[in-house]
Amino acid sequence: MKTFLKLFAAILIASLVLDAAAAAVFTLDRVQQRYPWNGLVDIDYTISGFDGDAADYNVVFSVTYGGTR
């Protein structure tokens, strides 16, 4: 559960940084850890308000836990 909360906090911070850097709006739709808690997390998100083609953007999610990635 701690991993999930840290991941959610990291994604929220990333969305705020992305929003401040561009006019794009990054919305988290859902973050859900896969059963049976194997460490994989599914992230559903929506990006709107960007200029150009969606293929021009690169979204990366990264989580640091206990000093390791």
C-alpha cells in the first residue's frame, strides 16, 4: 500500500510540473495496483489542451522508493 501511495504522489507531482510547463492538462483517471499485489501498477490518464500531434509528447512515470527505482 505504501508503494501505491508513493506512486500516486509522484504522479500528482509530475502532473503539476507538466501543467506548469505547458498549456496541456494532465488528468489522472485511475491508478490501480495489479492483483495479487505483484508490484505492477496500471495508470489511466488523459492529456488535453496540447498543441500539435499527440505523438510529439513523451510521458514518463517514475517512482523512487527507499532510494532505488
